[in-house]
Amino acid sequence: MNVSDVISITRPTPATIDSDVDMSDDESTQVKLSIVTPGEMVTDDPVWMKGHGTYFLEDKTYSSVAGNISRVNRLLSVIPLKGRYQPETGDHIIGRITEVGNKRWKVDIGCKQDAILMLGSVNLPGGVLRRKSESDELQMRNFLKEGDLLNAEVQTIFNNGIASLHTRSLKYGKLRNGIFLRVPSNLIVKSKNHSYDLPGNVSVILGINGYIWLSKTTNSSHNKNMTVNSNANKINASGDPSYVPGAGSVAITRLEEESSWEIYSDKNDPNITNSVRSNITRYNNVIKALAYGDLGITEQRIIMGYEASMAFSNVGSMIDKDAMESICQDVINNEKMRG
Amino acid sequence: MILSPAERSYLYDSLIQKPTIRPDSRAEHQMRPLEAKTSFLPGSNGSARIRLMDGSECIVSVKAKVVVAAKEANLIECDVDVVGFRDNSNFVSNLKFNLTNLLQQNFPSDYLRLTSKYSFKLFIDCIVISHSSYPLTLISLTSYLALKTTKLPLLVSETNDEEIAELPTFSDDWDNAKPIADYFKGKGKEFQPPIFITLGYVGSNLIFDPSVEEEQVLENGLIVTFYNNKVITPIANMNLAVNSNNSNFKGLNQTAIIKSIQMGNKFGGAIIRALDALIEQDDDNDAIF
């Protein structure tokens, strides 16, 4: 039996410090360019206004975070390279309910404050469109309770920085049939779409806040496109006189058909095969490897990493440092070749 | 750490498959990868640090003191400190009891004897800086490394002080210090401190070193002791999910205990060999980060 099958122990890699960094401070009267570290002087010119990520001591402005300097007119701020997620309106995020409160849920989305999900911003089971009543308030725990995972969109940011979420679309809601993992939020690249179907019958939702959900691909995600297409066909075939807009078509949101109590159910699909389960764990390891290599996580890279991971017959060995580095290297090489 | 009901049932269903499917696709006998460093604390006789990929970290320091053997009940004293827990909390005192009990029973402390009157006493201080899963394995592996690399100063005075009472004196040169292992070799015995292996029981599967998510759905947890190439007592079972109530927690089938002993016998040696290999590789460069 091989020792590395049971455990792998490595030594810490010594930090390499580049001694050639020019430490001279001759240009200190101007604002320095590029990257600063916490406590580093940004400028000693008091005309600059102090923005986020800076502090002011004895007429000098220092950086309080590690990041890039940004200047807007006279406002000087430092944008951190890493840090907590900062919500923006329209972000597709994943969160976990932490508290059920008065007409609202508190949701942990990995930012400074818990986000709020108002009772008015969720779909009712059955898709009935009406004002939420007192009886809805009483059964809030039947919809979502502490610990539940959901995906949602940031609706607004309040003045105090708290994000308000909504789940008023069928692509949002409770998450089932998979596993959750988190990576630093700065690794998620913002794009138009954040849920993808991957090879191997696995779907992924890359929340912009760095929370990731890997699950079995369900049929409904395919039907969605089908429905839209069939509607489009009907509209295109408008030569048919019997077609009245909106009447024969399935409502675009399909709210009535799909949002029965099922959308708040905690039951997983009973037919998740072992191959899907092992694919999910493989993707889990690939995403962790990408995060370890500080690579931005995109659909393409996940798929490339997945293909690179096929070289490992024993997926369990993918959690070693060397294996993760080699996967990252493979992904980078692959990208270079594709240009 | 709370899992949603859907996550919990998915994880449980995956773990009870045969063969088990763990979220990071580890085999049932596979531990999480470690990063270890030894002998880096200048003020102690032996030290070690282990870090895990998830940020768990434990530092152990071993210090030796010359004592009058007759006045000491035990020649080994352990202290465990877990960041975020009070020293007298149940969690910390359990860890401390487990470790102290293990070492006091299975550490041949006779070899620490200097003269007929005097002896070394070892103080083992463990600090868990951060942890996600139950940290007993982490602490015991780190203290294994620390004890293995502990050096004791060379005795220059006579070992026989029955006639003339004199205090033991030691060589001034730290380079002459001998590892504890050498004290044992002279007496024809390999020095190998005992370690704990944590196992989780779910379905009818036993999994090594459960991660914090796995702990949430385990039906039972087992702590197995490995010493001198075999599993020894104490073997204990407990709920590893200490910070939340685990609704899956059940009684333990006795076949699970037999199986855990078999697995411990089969794979424990590999853990020891990996730890020993690390000590051999570890050079004296001071990079600890």
C-alpha cells in the first residue's frame, strides 16, 4: 500500500521576497501609482479628499487596505484586491438564511452585513399574485427557514449598505440536489449569465459573492428554452388566425404551473446516480484547485479543469497541492494555446 | 455550521453509497493533506506546526524541566488551548483529557529518568489557532511531530547519584543535545508516540478524518488510538459535530468497532511513515510560512 493513498504531508513553501524592489521615496509629493499596501503613504498632499480604503494622519494620506489607487477628480480611494463581497444591484448571488424576522428573512451572502429578503419579494407557492397577507407572514418558515440555501438577485442597496434581494423569477429560489462550496468573491468574473450546464449532467451556479452551487442538471432547465422557443414559433407563425397573443401560450414565467409548493420543498431528486455524484465531487475539486491557484473562475475554465482532471484516475488525489497546481497549469496552457 | 435540509440529505445519501462518495472525493481511508513544519520555536525543546488546506492550524511546543522524580505524579503534562473556547469549557477539557490520558498511559516515561533521583518532565502545550472539524487528530499528529523532534540537553554529570547527592549538570553546547529518540534507542526500543485517528460512521461505511460538512451528517464518530504499529485502547465514540445538533446521530453497531480497528491497523502505519518521512526531510531553514 502506498503512503500517499492515505495521507500527504508537505512542507510550507518559503515566501520569496523580491529584494530588488525600489524603496526610494523621492516621488512622495505626488500620488503614487498602482498598488499600495496597508499603512503605506499614498500622498502627503493635503488637497486630496480621503475616500474608501484610506486614512489621514498629520496631513498625509495612508492606505488602509492592499489594493489599487483610484482617483476621481479630487477623491482618492484605494480599491482592495481582496476582501468581502460588495453587493451591486443586479448581481446573481447565493445566500443562506440566517434569521426569519418580521416580514423579512436575513440572508448571509458573505458581505459585511446580512442581506434582506422581503416577504414581498418572493414567489408564493402556486404563483398566485397578490399582496402578502398575515397568514403568509405566519407561515414564512414553511417557505424558507434558517440554514436554507437559495439563489437570488440583488434588488437594491439601501443607504446603510444592506442589500435587498428578490427571487421573483423561476431561475431563483431554493437550491437542491447538490453541494455548496465557497471561494473568494474576487475570483468570480461577472458575466451575463451565472448558471451553466456542464458536461457530465452537472449544473453550476457561480454566485458573484463567491458562493457556488453544484447540482444535478434537472430537466426543467432545458424546458425553459423549449418553452420560449415554442412561444416564439407561435408568434412567428402569426399567419394562424386562431392565435391570440398570450392566450394559447404558456405564460412566459410559467409561474402557475411550476411554482406550487414544490419550489419550497426540501426533498432531493431520488434518482441521482452515482456517476452524477462523482462528477459533482470532481467539479468541486476542480473549482477548489482553481481557487487555490488564484485563477478567475469561469465556465470555460471549469470545463477545461474538468478535462484536465480526467488524467487523475483517482479523483481523491486531486486534493494534494501538487495536483491542484498541475490542474491550474493545464488550464493556463490550454488557454494560451487557444489564444 | 448549519446545512440546509436538502444539502444534508444529499450529503448523507452520497456518503452511504458503496463505495462511499465523499464531497472532496477522498477514499474512505484517506486523510486530508497536511502542511507541517518542525523545530521552529527557538525557546522550546521541540515544536511543530500543522496546517490544513481549510485554514485549520495547530502549534505544539514541548518543554523539558528537571524535577525530583519522587515528587511528581506524572512526568508528562499536557495543556490544550483552543482559540474561541474557554479553558474550562467541556470541549477543551475533553481534548485535554484525551491527550493527557493517552500520553500518560502510553508514553514510557521511565526513559526520561536522568539519575536515580532526578528526571525530565515534559510539558506539552498545544494551541489550536483555528479549526473547522473536531481537532483531536490535528492535535495528536502535531504533538507526535513535536515529541519526535524534541531535543534534550546532554547530561555530563554522573548518572549514579545514590552516594553523592549532586544536581545533574548538562553540556553547555546545544549542538550536543540528543533527540528523545536516542534515549530510547540506547534501551533497544523505537520511540513512537501514540496518535489518535478520527473516524466517522455513516451507513455502514467508516470514513477517516471527516471534514466539517461530513461531521454534520455522521451517524456516529469513533476515536481510535494507534501506537506501536497497532490499534490500542482507548477507543471512544462521540458526536463529532460539537457545535450543532446532529439529527442523524445514532447508536453504534459493534461490527463498526471491529472494522475501525481493522482499518486503523491497516492504514495507521502509513500515517506514521508519512510523519517520519517529513521529519527526515525537514531541514533547519527558518521559513515557516
